[in-house]
Amino acid sequence: MLEPQSYTTLKRELRERMIADRALLDQLRSEIRPLRDGVQRIQARTATSISVVGTDGGNNRVQFDPYLVQIIRVVDSSDNEYCLEAVTPTTSIGELSARQFCSDGSPETALGEMMEYLGVRDLVRLSHMIRNNDGAPASPSWVQVYRELVEWAILFKIVRDKDFGTDVLVIHDGLLRSKVFAGELFRRYMDGLREGIEKQRRQRRRIYLAGMAKHSKVLARYRLAMALEGVLATTYPAYVEVPRDVEERAYQWAEYARGDDYGLDGEANKFVAGKMFFVKFGSSPHDPIWPVDIFLPQTSDAQTILGCMLADAINGFPVPFYPLALQRAHENAALVDFDFDVLQDEIFEGIRYSLEDEGFALDVFRLQNPDPSAMRYD
């Protein structure tokens, strides 16, 4: 605990630093000020909204060395389940790659279908962040990459193959950009999405695609400057397009702000499939602002897409002015409470089965306190 004298000293130091760094805030305000003239009102439109969400890795990981089991599960806002599998860091990458295809070589999973379209048969070639681990220690981080690839594959399949009965807004959980794909594969992935949307249009169905994030480095950087400059301080739902150079200043790696509409040093866009907008769905100047990516080929349809999203966000619950489809998908995907208890019991049963005659030792182990140091908080 800080002593009163230390608190006074720290308060003085902080105030001096804020005064010295005032020029930084002034710079941010000058960068964001032009956006005031680009704010546009959102007109609500009626459309079906669907969102696809994968289980959060932090909420379904059972910490039990040496297994560290993680559940890969992807569902949509209507509680349709597209993927359910268990993976550990020691799972063979080669076997996991083979699992995506049938014995005759045809795709068996959504990930397999995406891999076939992209012309790869191995996860190592699909992502530079996944390496062969046969016979070698593996970093558990590759499981998160695999989870993201499965989510992108489900989105790919829905846009290209799902038979919709009406116009649909597909809301991706997160911005439409990724760095987990190897080489030019994400560009080819974007081409596949574009083909799927065009195919649906020929069948007289409009598929709109957008990505929405809870947080963004761009929004975090400029949030205070926007409040001071009155950007999106409207009494009606509104949005504003975020210039690429504003995005670029917020990211450590400039290529994460590069789109087909904005090149850097002549290098092609390999990571970005969306154009960012700041969006406010509420009618109060103080309602939350969200970062939304609209699929690059559909940027000209921003008013229509955000109008469809507004109709869904107005009904948002329990988070106000946040798309209901996303909230339902998150609720459906979460493995918590009873589901998680059942999952954990099944994992212990699997361990007990593998131990055969030594299974009784597991029961003794489970009765032991895994963290005695936590008692200091009681």
C-alpha cells in the first residue's frame, strides 16, 4: 500500500507527464478531426442475421498436465453445431491434417473443404504458425491457430454452400483480417468468399458479410480524441469510415491496415479482407462505439449492411446495442457450468481408462488441493 507521501509524489509525477505529453493528444485530435465531416446516419433495414462463433479457448481448457485438453467447437446463433473435437498440444499435426479428408482424398470437414480450395493438404502448409510436432515437444499456441482456422473454414462453408431462404447478413466474430494463413492463401480465401457471394446473388439471394470486434487498437488509440472532437456524438445511430492511414498509425505492423484499396510500397494485401468503420447503434451521444469490418467488395453497401446490423443490435441483450446474433452465438458456444462439469468428468474418465489398474490414484489426486497458496485470500 502506498504511503501518503508516496501518493503525493506519484500524483505530481503523473500530472507532469500528462502535461508533457499533451502534444500527443493534440496530434491524435488533429488526425481524427476530419472524420466529423464523414459521419452518416444509419437507416434500419430488415434482414436475417446469422453469426458463427467458436468456443473461447480460455473458457474450455482443462489445465491438467500433461494433457491440456482443449475443445474446438463452432456453433451459430441458431445453435447449429458445425464442429466438435478435442485437441491437445501433443496431437499429431500429421494425423490432424489427415483427419480433414476421407480415405478417397475427398474433404470430410469444413476445414478440409477450405484446404482443398486453397490447394493444400497439410496444416503446416496452410499456416506458417503450425509446425510438425511428431516426436518433438510442441508449443500449445498452435491449438489457438488451429481453432481460428476452423472458424474461418466454417465461415467459408456457410457463405459458399448454405442454402438461405432470404437475404442474410453474416456477422463474423472479430475483424475480417488474419495473419495465420501462409503466403498468399488468405487472398485466395477472400476470392472464395467473393465467389460464394456472387453464386448466392445469381440464385437471387444477397449475402452480406461483416466482422465485428469488441476491441480494436485503432478505436483504443483514438477514443479520447473522438470524444473531445465530437466524432459520432450524434443523437441517432451513425457510422464513419476509418481512413487506412489512421488505421496504419495504430498498428505495429502496417500490413494489418493494408487493403486492396490501400497499398504500401507496392506490396499486395495478404491479411485484410475488410474495410473498417466506427459504428454507434444507439441514439445517445454516449452510447458505445464498435469497430466493424465490411467485406472489401461490399464496401459500397456499407449503409445497407450497417442498417441490417442496426436492426439486430437494437434487440441486443444483455449487452445493449450489440448485435443479438453475436450474443446468441457466444451464449450457444460457451462451455460453462453443467456442460463444463460434464466435460471435465469425461476427461478424468478418459485418463482413468488409460491408467488401467492405476486408476485409483486419480481419485486420490482429485481430492488434493491444487493450489494451497490460495488459502491466503480466505
